[in-house]
Amino acid sequence: MGRLNWMSSLSLVSVLMLMLILMLCTKEVVEVTDNLCFLLFFFFFPLFFLFLFFQAEKISHEFLSQYQSEVELGLNPTNMWASLDTNFKLGMYDSQVKFIQFIVQPMWTIIVDLFPEFNSQGNLLGALNTNRTRWANMLQDEAELNGETKTS
């Protein structure tokens, strides 16, 4: 439990710092202090994603619990979480790939449009593609272990 509290605190601080940095680094401020904003952003951003990586399994367990509760109560279950019930790892990896594709990538594309230096100096979209590829490779490996065909 101590680790979760530490990780939760880390996530809260990272999210708050990221929000503060983005609020301070408007287009006008970036022209004057672009290097400072860039350094601050990329110092705290990895901490935020470290937290997200550790939380992926916890979040997936919560979705699985919700799905199982819906089934037990005779409600229409949220079918997108059914794969977590049959093969937890496969379902978790698949949900991470889809989350990146449908939520993170569009958001980061907008961030890069607003702050092109994040991509030109920090390779933000390259890092996104690397992360997506890691999850897709884990998905593929898990599918092969289970004799399934799953592509992202």
C-alpha cells in the first residue's frame, strides 16, 4: 500500500506540474522562454508517464471488476472489457494500444501543432510511436503465446 500512496502522490505532483507548465508556456511566453518551458515540460512529463505505466494494470483491474459486476447483476455488460475477463494481459495490452490510438495521439498532435518545438527538439511524436509500438509488441507476443491472432 505504501508504494501505491507514493505513486499516487507522484502522479498528482506530475499532473499539477504539467498543467502549470502548460498554462505558463503560452505562445507569447514561449517566444521569450522557450528553452525553460521545454526543459520543465520534459523534466516532469516522464514522471507522469512512469506513473501511467504502473497504473495501467490497476486501471485494467478496475475495468474488469466493473465488467464482472455488470454480469453478476444481470446488466448489459460493457463488451469492450470482456477481453480482460478471458485473457487479462491480452485485454490490457489491447486497451493500451487503443487508448494511445484514439485518445493520446490526437491530443499530442494538437500539442505539437501548438508547440512545434516539443516535436522538433523533444521528438514527442516519436516517443508516442515508440510507446505504442512497445504495447503493440506486448500484445502480439501475448497473442502468440495463447495461439491467438491479435494485431493492433
